[in-house]
Amino acid sequence: ALGIVSDAGAFLPMVAKEIQKNTRAT
């Protein structure tokens, strides 16, 4: 379970950055 949580902790910030990039681009 901890491994999954760690993966999510590393993945979500990347998604947030991509969303910010897409928002700025628009």
C-alpha cells in the first residue's frame, strides 16, 4: 500500500504541472 501511496505522491504533482501548463497555454 505504501508503494502505491508513494507513486501517487510523485504522480499527482506532475499532473498538476501539466494542467497548469495547459491552462497558461490557453
